[in-house]
Amino acid sequence: MSRFLLTLTLLLLFLLEGTVIQFVSPSAWGLSWLTVPRFALVGTLLISMFLGRREGLYYGLAIGLLHDLLYGQVVGLYMMTMMVASYFAGLIVILFQRGFAMVLVTCSLILFGHEWLLYSVHRLFSTAPVDVRWMLHWQILPTVGLNLLFALLVYAPLKNLCQAVNEKRDVPLE
């Protein structure tokens, strides 16, 4: 039941980032910042840090493919970047302790790397005609800030949900 709830939570985050959150973004209020909510990615990063890199990789693959099919211009781009981001988040946690500050630092670095990788691939294929400075200042850094604030909000609930999944996993079969 807890794994089902975890998957349902990720799907809810995916739906929220594509529907409701678009109306409260700074660009909708006339500000020049472009923030992209990546709430499902934040969820997969936290899952990867709490449940392991393999589970994060699978969740990143599924959410990335769903993102590609519904919103993407190229099938496979978000699938690859979310999968790699989730895997690296789980890999970093193996090297360091899983404290609150480390999780937030890891989230911010992985979110920055994800946005930079997306920009680089779009720039490589000439679909991102904007300057690097503009992109960094007006989109990547505000996006990382928004998603880091969201990570602060969902840290404790997702940690508890992942602990419930781990407890169910450790129960021996009779």
C-alpha cells in the first residue's frame, strides 16, 4: 500500500507541475523570471536518496517518459535527463551521509545539472536561441530556487513515505 501511495504521490506531483502551478508562476504575474516547476523530479530525487539509486532510476525513467509523451518535443530527452539525475542523486548519497543539509545541497546541484543539461542539448540542436547568461540568470537559477523551496516542503512527508516502503521491504515473507 505504501509503494502505491508513493507512486500516486509522484503522479500527483507530475499533474500539479503541469496544470495548477502554471497559474502561480512569476511569469503569469508579469515578472520576467521563467520558473519551471520540476516537482516530480524533486520527488524522484528524494526517492532516489531515501530508497536507493535503482528505484530512483526506475521512477525517473517512468516520470521522464511520461513527461516526454505529454509535454516534450523530443521523445527520450526528459526520460534520459531525469533518469540520470535520479541515479546520480542516489549515488551521491552513498558517498555522504543522508542528513537534511546534504539532501538539500544534493537536490540543488542535481536540479542545476538537470536544467543545464537540458539547455545544453537544446542549444546543441539549435532549439534554444537564447544566450547562456540570460538562460542562467532568468530561468535556470529561479527554477532551481523554486524547486529547492518545494523540496523543503516535501522533504519530511516523502521521507516518511519512503521509510514506510523500506519497512515493508524488510518484513520477511511467511
